[in-house]
Amino acid sequence: MVEGPQYSTDFTGFAKLPVVLKVPHRLVYSPHAYAPTEQQFQDYDALRQAYDARAGYLLHTAPAVPLWVGEFGSCQTLDCRGNSQWFRWFIQYLGENNLSWSYWPLNGTQSSGQGRKYDAVETYGLLTPDYQHIAAPKIVELLRTIETPPRRR
């Protein structure tokens, strides 16, 4: 898994200098996606163009290298910092591009780190603090809308 600079949101440098491993067919680029903190996207097309420019273009390079969105998420209620629309559009982007992904975070409590308090409620987590229930049903419902291709046998 190879991430990029700026919290793994910018993969533009790989267009000129792609990663080449000694063992073929083992490379996966793993961008992250975060809601914009300042200027919001005006529409879905603006979001698509921005993410295509940052990392999505790698879906069309030769040789093909898989993309796996290693981190994206929202607060449990989707109403934080006005990113509800961004989240819905990003879910659409994942589905339209058949991207593999993981949600951040699953856990119901925080780990330690800057701006974090160990064992405090994780307001972005999918699970409740006791890890027994879904704390973010709206998000889980949206995640379930992402189409997954049939498995190859």
C-alpha cells in the first residue's frame, strides 16, 4: 500500500514518477478523502473533477494499479461542518468508480493522539462506545448503497 503526501490526499506526483516494486502486481495506491474544511464543492461534477485530479486518474494508467480508499468518514449524524452533501457525493464517486474502501473509524471510542482523548466517545465511529451497536445508522445506510461487483470465481 502506497499513500501520498498531504494526509494521503494528493497523488498527482505519481503521474510523473510512478512507484515500481521489484515484485510485480503487488502495488496498491491508497488515497484518503476528507470533507473540505473551507470551500465546499458546488456540485457533484466539481467533486468528481477534484478527486479525479488528485488520485482518480490512476484508475486509467497503464499498467493498471488498484486504488483502495484507505480512509474517509463523517461524524455520526452527517451534520458536522456541513459535510453531509460531500459525504453523499463521495459515496456516489466510490460506487461509480468501483473503488475499494475502508471507513474511518469503525471504533466507538477514541485512541490517543493529537486532539484525541483515550477512551472518549468517538463521534465519527460507526459503533457505540460499548462496540455492541451501530452508532451511525445514516452512514451505514449510505455505505450499503455502494455497489460491489460480483466476485470472480
